[in-house]
Amino acid sequence: MDRQAPSRTSPDLTTERIYCNSCKQITNHEEKFRQKVVFSEEQGFHEYLLHSLLMCMGCEEFVLRRIFYNDETSSDEEAEIRFFPKRLHSEHTLKPYSKLNSKLSTLYKEAITCFNERALILCAAGLRALLEGICQDKKIKGRNLKVKIDGLRDHLPNKNIVKNLHQFRFMGNEAVHELEAPKAAELALAISVIEDLLSFFYELDYKASQLRDMRRAGKTKMKKTQKLSDSLTHWADAVVAMPESVTTKPEPELP
Ligand SMILES: [Zn+2]
């Protein structure tokens, strides 16, 4: 996560760089309020809860951050950091497929929901079920998923997709049979493989996709313009309400 380490000892409020859901990028956030409490104490060992209310200096939206740490926590990586509302930079957006039937569409949506909620075992199991469902829908028979994936070879122009699907089958197996959670980055890759397959068989509706993106971009722009015009009456406010110029791409959040 690209941001300054919070100053836990100094009472001075800080400015930090965190992802803003509204600006859709990492922006400067001003800490407006901070409270540290001792969560528990046992034989001289303390656990703490630090709450900070942060305001995006671009769009002025607020976010509450909670950091849970103890006397032995030496870095931010070891602390448990939560944001309310949750930061959405690792959120995967559903793609519209024009010819996907409702059963497969539900499976796809549920698998993506699991990914976004970090239910990684269920996401892997869902993607595996989706792959089985696609094979069934395309009338590809086989005694197990391996044979069915090989059966897809005749339908696909790109044999690499089949190779990637086998990788993804192993991952689904481990998740379902050994209850081993795959890494979020691996699952993101698996989702892109299955989406390639869905695009080929069920046509990604590019127009719907573009329209949705345009609407989203328009909404963000309108919101920013409104904020800016509201602030122009106060010169000092206008300075902080200027659009954020930094375009750092956020790193994907790993579990
Ligand atoms: Zn913002």
C-alpha cells in the first residue's frame, strides 16, 4: 500500500496517500481526527486500536481507518489495517456477456462477488463450477474436468487458453479438495482466463461495457466539477479542492 506510515506516537495529524473510491486513484488524504485506545492489556503486553478519520483532498470524501496493533508490531505490514468503507482498488468489475444464459451468468457473478469479498476458496470453487458449466453448455463430454478441458481444444482458435485452463483446474482442485486458498493474484489471472473463454463463447458486449465505463467516468467528472464550483467562493477551500494531479496506479491488494 502506497502511503506514509502513520505516526502513532506523535499527536500531530498527518497527510497520507491512500486510494480514494470516488477519485479512483491514490490521493492525498488529510487526517482530521485520531483516537488511540488500549484495546487490551495482559502482563504488561498491550494491544491498541487507532482510529483515524481521513478526508480526500481531491473530492472531500471521508474514510475511517482502523489500525489494530500491539507492543511488538514494528511495521505497518504487521498491523491489521481496515478501511470503512472498504477501499475498492482491488475490486474486479463484472463484464457483460450478451449470450450467457442465466445459470452461468449467476455462477460468474457469484464467483466475482467471492473474489471481491476475499472469499478466495469459494471463488476458486465457483470458477471451477463455471468452467464445468461452460463445457456442459457446449455439449463437451468427458468423465472428468481434465478430459472436458481437452475437449474444448477443438472449439478454440487459441490452444494457449486450454493450457491455461488446465492450470486453473489444478487451482480449483486444491481449493475444493484440500481447502487451500489460492493467492488473490493467481485468482485474478484465473478470472482473466475464464473471461477470455466467456468472451469467445458468449460475446463480450463491448457497447454495454463502454457505455457503463463512460457513465461512471461522467459521474466522477460531474461530482468533481460540482465540488470545485462550490469551493470557488472561498479561495482557501478552492486550493484544497483542486483536482488531484497524481496518477499513480494502485497496486493490487494481496491477502
Ligand atoms: Zn477523492
